[in-house]
Amino acid sequence: MTQLITTELVELDQNLGNAPEAVIRHLASKVAAAGRATEVEGLFADAYAREQKTATGIPGGIAIPHCRSAAVTEPTLAMARLNPKVDFGAKDGPADLIFFIAAPDGADQEHLKLLSKLARSLIKKDFTAALRNASSREEIVELVDGALADKPAAHAAPVSAGVSAGGTLNASGQSGASAVAGAGSDGSAARGPKRLVAVTACPTGIAHTYMAADSLVAAAQEAGVDLQVETQGSSGAKPLDPAVIAAADAVIFAVDVDVRGKERFAGKPVINAPVKRGIDEPAKMVQEALAAADNPHARRVPHFGAEEQAEHDAEEKGEHIGQKLKRALLTGVSYMIPFVAGGGLLIALGFLLAGFDIALGTKANDILAANTLFNLPDGNLALYLGTVLFKIGALSMGFLVPALAGYIAYAIADRPGIAPGFVAGAVAGFMGAGFLGGIVGGLLAGYIAHVIGSWSVPRWLRGLMPVVIIPLLASIVASGAMFLFLGGPIAGLTLALNGWLSGMTGASAVVLGIILGLMMCFDLGGPVNKVAYAFAVAGLGAGSATNQAPWQIMATVMAAGMVPPLAMALATVLDKKLFSLAERENGKAAWLLGASFISEGAIPFAAADPLRVIPASMLGGALTGALSMAFGVTSQAPHGGIFVFFAIGNVLMFVLSIIAGTIVSALAVVALKRWAAPKSAATVETVPATV
């Protein structure tokens, strides 16, 4: 096994900048310089994206930025002892000890266990004190290697007794089975102190997962409470013993992702918080769990395993109805896109081989019914293969509305909402209500499933709720409402909308293109951008050879979304002095990102200078949108940019529209940077790149 840290990956008492992104970028460059990553930018982007999700600073002047990245070739630690300190978001102030954990996408379990073991060591005061007192890089490497090898000098704290990475641990060092010895089968026997269980999990499952577990165990030990923790990390997870869960008085979820097997904790009082709070405030979470155990009105884990109860979401997250609605819709769209992407590209390939007339009438079905690979239609292999591809794509696109509705319902009611949502979506498709019907059906099915799931039922019935009762009743109510009351009016509205879109020509089409272009460039992947994109993708299935308006809208949205990163890349070439070195490096990557229709490639520029970059991007995006609609460009693919050229109709005008918008945006941002309250060169050079 390769050494995780070497002296060349250590920085001692250095000034690496005054912001987390500067420190992360520097450490990413050290990892790349050591030959452990293929590129700096890709590793930095992945690490900083993780940092933006949840700050990695923890109490004690420590920060652990970390990520999984395709740019990493072998698991690596890079360490910096900073002077001055940098604020990584810890409640007790800035950090001077920075450990950058870089793991490959496919890191092996042994390496991941070592990385999680190091993270656990960093909450031990004797280990961090030794790191601060170390006088050389060699001493730092020796200390870290000692921690990874479980040398006593690096592991004085007793709280991890009985811990195995990816397993379970408790405050007394007992195994899960011995912790409930003597308890009755229902967990109700006399048992002394309160008993708690917890689950910790973070998006990458490398550091915070295990640090939160150890912090909670230590806090429970100080409070005299028995606490069992299940760590759902990347090095594997050993589920808590069912007897331990049954005997627990309350449960703590310190997680940033879904809890696997949440239904195991059904009915238990629950404290739910981000994983970082398990590190920052473990004692408070333990006390809150103890209070919940004695409170008959405390929030409890829903018996059907939903992610959160909607009312508590609103109370704890301050999420109003509009935010909940947006989250559900975007969830549905995100799960729907793979069906559309695969289906759209397959249909485009089918048209390429067999021609557009394959979609007319029953021609495709007739060819597939009468022919095989060994009995080709008129000896035409391309026609037969094109028909096969077209049919596969059409069947995939047939899932568009059911998938949209099913996963909208899933966002509201978790897994029990999927089946009622799919059924309501299928009814919407059957009645001609289209994606609007799918949205309404999904929302209705999800809400009804959630309400049914909140019913108080006997314990013996709980097992049937998620697999029989909720899907059955929610399907009857939601789909029945679609058939009896909602489907007809929505189908009429859908027909009118499709007719309006199909009839757009001339000035009206251009105006729509301008609006879509402005929306795509306003927030570069944010909510406004997503609304425009979701509108285009949801209508894509209604496109056909005789109704190409939905395809035109898709082409407009994709073309306009490509403009911002391409324009920023061009601007860095036109006048390098206006951009920092980091921005010029980002500009090189932005060429590929823009060509691939990844609008987020312009975010580093917009974050550093939003008042110039965003208006300039919107100007070019509006022009591209107008030109794309005016030229009647179409796209049967929902993503891919120029790389799905074969799915784009009038591809020359597609490219020219993008080029025109890119040039306008690039010239606009250069002009704004030069003459709209320009910054000095020194100031520009110190602007940190962000992702």
C-alpha cells in the first residue's frame, strides 16, 4: 500500500492566503505536483464544491477539506500548518491545522479506513498538540503514520474503544450485542441509564462521518449515557443490531445524506441535524435526544421511512410552501432526465439511419413486426437498425411523464410515494395531460402518500404500510382524481399550450428565445436557469416531425446555456491582463465546459465579479436565444452541447448562434472590466477563483 503522506505534501508555518479556496487550491497543486492527481483544476473544483456544501472547519483550530475526485490517482493526505490562520467555518474561530484528504472515485476499502482513522485522530487533543509542536516535515509524517498505525502516542483518548471503521461504536466500548445483554425482547427490561442510538453520514463518507461518531460517543460517555453509533461511511457500514435499536430510548441522525435503512428506527424519538453539528455540538445533541426520549410529543421517525415529515421540514429549515414545491419539481426533473437523455439520443440516431418518416403512422411498428436482423426490409440494414433505435428511444421517452410524477411524489413522501406517482403519471399520459398532468399527479400522489404515512397504526400493521397500504390507497385517490376531475381540464390546457408553441413564428418565437436566453444566463445553473431548462426538457417528449416547437425550445435553451463559459474563455484570451492567473486557468477549462453545455463553467468568473459577468452573459445569451429560434434550430437531445451535433437540426445555425452570443458577451465583459469602475491590476491578480 502506498504511503498516504510524504514530506513533499507538508507545508509548515506558511501563508497560503486568507480564504479557504486559496488554501485548498495550494494543497491541490501539491497533490498534483507529487504525481498523485492528473490535474489541479479538477481536484480543486471537486474539493471546493464539497467545501461549499458544508464548511470543513471543526473545533480546535482544525479544518479537513476533502473530496473524491476523478483527478486523484491514489489516496493522498496533504497537510498545512498555517500562519496566519484561515477561517474554514468552525464556530470557535479560524484554523491553523489543515488536512486535505484527496481520494480517488474508486478508492479501495483499506485506504478509506486509514483516511477515516486519521480524521478520528484529529479530535484528540494530544495528537493535534503534537502536530502544532512538530519542528519538521519528517516529524509531521511520523506523527500521521503513527496515528494510522494506532501507536499509543497518537491515540490516548479512550472513546474509540471497540471501534472499527465503517462499523458501530458505543460510549462504553461494548459491542452492540453486549450493550443490550439482560434487556427483554422488547427492550423494556430494567436497564439503568438511558440508551441512545445514532447514525452519522456525510456526502463523501471519509472524514465528518467518523469524527461526528467519535464526538457523540465521547459526549455520551461524559453524560453517563449508553450510545451506539452506526457510521454510514465510504469504508462500509455495519448496521446496528436490531436489539440495540429496539432498546434505544431515542435516535440521533447527524447526517448530510439519506439514512440507509431509516425504517429500522420507526417510531423512535429523533434528533436530526447536519453531520457537522455532531462534531461541533455533540453534548447538546445528546441532551436534546435525552429530552426527546422523555417527551411524548417529540418528533419521531416516520414508520414508512420518509426522509423528513413535511411539517417539521417547514419548522426546522424555514422552508415555505414555494421552496418545498420547487424542491419536489426539481427532484422529479432530475430523475426524469436520464429517460429523456437516452431516449432523445436514440430517437435522433434512429432518424439519422432510417429518416424522419420512421415516426409517421405505424411505420416503425410495421417494420419491427414483419422483419428481423435476418429478414431485412428490402435488404436495408440501416433502415432496420434505425427503426430499432427509434423504437427503443420512443419507449424510453414513454417513461417521461410517469418518471416525472413518480419522483415528484418520491420527493414528498419518499419510497412509498413512487408507485402512486408513477401510476398517476401514467394516467396523465393516457389522458393526454402531458407533463403538466404529470406534475399535478405527482404532487397529488406524494401528498396523499405522505398523509397516509402519517397515520398512527398498530405495530403489526406498520410493515404493510409502505409496500401495500400506502401505494394502494394513494394510487386509488390520486389516479382516481386524475380520471374523474383533473385529467380532462389539464389535457385541454396542454393541448392549447402545444398549439400555441407549434404556432409560434417570426417575432413571437424570437421573443420567447430572448426570454429563455436571459433565464439560462441569469444565475448559471441556479433556480432561474433550472426553471428554463426544466420547461424545455419536460416538453421535449411532445416534439415530432410535424411539431418541432418543443425541439426548438430545447435547442434554444442549450445554445444559450453554452454562451457564458465560452464567453469567459474567449474574454481571457482577448485581454489577459483583466483576469487573474487563476481565472485565466479557469478560462482554459471553460472552453470544454461551454462546449459541453455546462453553464456552471462561468461561475468562477461570476463569483469574483458578478456585476460585470452576469449582465454580459445575459446579453449574449439573449442574442443566441433569439437567433436560435429565428433560424428554427432544433435539438432532440436535452444535453451534451456540440457533442450531440447529430441530434441537432440546422446545426450550422446552431453553431453560428452560439458564436454570435459568445463574441457579444466576451466583448461586453471586457468593456465592462475596462471602463465600468475598473480594478487595478494588483487587485485583479489577487481575486480568488471559486467554483
